[in-house]
Amino acid sequence: MARESKKVLRKTTDFMAIKGKVASIMNTENSYYVSSMNSVKRRHLLDMDKYSTYGLSSAGSKIGFPPQFIERYGEKHPEGAKKILTDLYGDTIAKMTDEKNTRGAKKLFVRDFYDKHYALLTDRYAVFDDNEIVDFLQQNEYLMNAEEFWYSISPERFHVRFISKNKLYVDGDPSPLSMCVFVDNSMCGMSAFRIRFGIYRWACTNGMISGLKEFEIVREMHKGKKEYVEIVAKALEDVPKYEQMLLNMVKKASTTEASIYNLDNEKAKVYLQKKLSVGREAADKILTSFKLYGGKSKWDLTNAITDYAHNVNLDDRINLEAKALMVA
């Protein structure tokens, strides 16, 4: 089954659409532990064709082979790549799972979705899956009262934005703003479970994630058992306070000169390239957009950066949205 594009953020006003997407993924889930050399399941790990792209990267980080090389080499030499993979896995998995290993035998935790290996983890990984997340998010009244939900969900990443109905306004900006709650998770070890606050601009659907630590209210690694319902409920108790803090932050940004305001075009582009880790073409587009937004304030530049972020993959988009205000 083809994976959903990582560039796509879908919009809905019905949280059940998100729950349905998660359910469809979980219906394909088949995870298991591998703990012996003779395991039939272990032999399945030696088949390169059974891996998703991220699955290869995940395996590479745990097993110690270069996944990008295997993937590229396998396009022209599938049998040779398969032999390399088999030899590496056969040796490494044997060492990792051998009970005579002086460091102690390990179990490998394999996460399969759509009949593909999406992650190869260790037995230290604590399962906290997206179906559990949607169940307890659904119990939170504030989140369920959102006017819109934006989401991108795959086995590797759960990313949902809850856009508040409450409209906020800043002098000089004709577009209403709303508090946005960003929720992230990964069933494949790509990221921790996180909840962050930010701002959503209705006119252009720009999302700005506050990069300040006080606005990352939850960050839980997939280790050990935790009471996630209570964690989320407690984190969202002070939403009005955070909403006012964010509005004050935006108001200050709208009356503060941007970091590049007094720089010539060339120096401004170099600054953006360095601070945002983007190429020259991207920096040029952001600079052009900055001028269209007004070309003066930190809020103008924040919107230019988050506007450009619409055009990149989701991981890079989130990264730019988190950096935007600080870089501006």
C-alpha cells in the first residue's frame, strides 16, 4: 500500500476522521519480538523487500549497516544487496539475541504495518500507540472543542493540530489568530510523545510553534508506564494563561524590527540560510515573502518563514515553524 505523502496536512472538522485514519493503520499492525536464531520471524528480517524506507533507517541505527547504500545498491543489484543484508543481519542478530552474550541477550522488537517492517527497536521500547492517543485526546474537552483539526498520520508519525475557536487579534494584522495545540507521536521510535503550543493564522493557514521550552508542555519518551490521560489533562489546565502569553509574544513581535530589517538583501539571505538551515533559493523566497508581509517586523518575518514551510516535507515544516519566531 502506498504511503501518504509527508507534505500533506489534511483538514477536518470531525475528529472521527482522525480516529478512522489511525484505526485503518492499526488494522495492519503486526508487531513481535525476535529472541532466537531459529525464529521464523527472524528470517523475515533478512528480506530487504519487506522494509519501508524508514524501516531501513531504523534497522541501520540498531544493527549497524548503511541503509541508504543498501537501498541505492539494491535498485540495480537486488540479489547482491540481499546477500549483504542477510550476512549483516545473520551475524548481528545472532550476537544480539544469543543467550551466551556476556552483555545479556536482547530481544528485538519489530514493528510491522502494511506487511512491511517499519521499525526495528529493542525490548526497552515501551509501546504507546496512536490508537491509545486518539482515545485519551478524545476525552479532553478543550481539544474536542477545536474549530479545525489538521493532521498527517502514518505508521512513523502522528501529527495533529487542534485549532481553537477563540479568535485573537493583533494590531496591524487583519487576520484573526488562534491558539494551536500541536500533538506528535511515533510508533516507530522516530520521536517522543509531545504536546506544544503555538499560533495559527487563519488568513494563510500559517502555523507557528513556539520554540520556547515553557510552551512544550509534554515530552514523554517511550519508556516505562505512564498515566497519559492525567498528563494531558494537567498540561491543558492552564490553556487561557498560555493563550495570553502567546498573544503577548505575537504583539511584541509585531512591534519589534525583524532581525534582517537593516540588512541588505545579500546579508539577509546568508542570515536566513544559516539560521534556518535552508538553501539560497529558499532564503530568497522567504525574503520576498517577508517584503510582501510588510518587510519590517519580527511578525512579518515569522509569517514569511511559516508561509514558505508549506512547501517542504512535514519534518522540515515543523522544524521551520518551531524556529520561525526565534530566528525572526
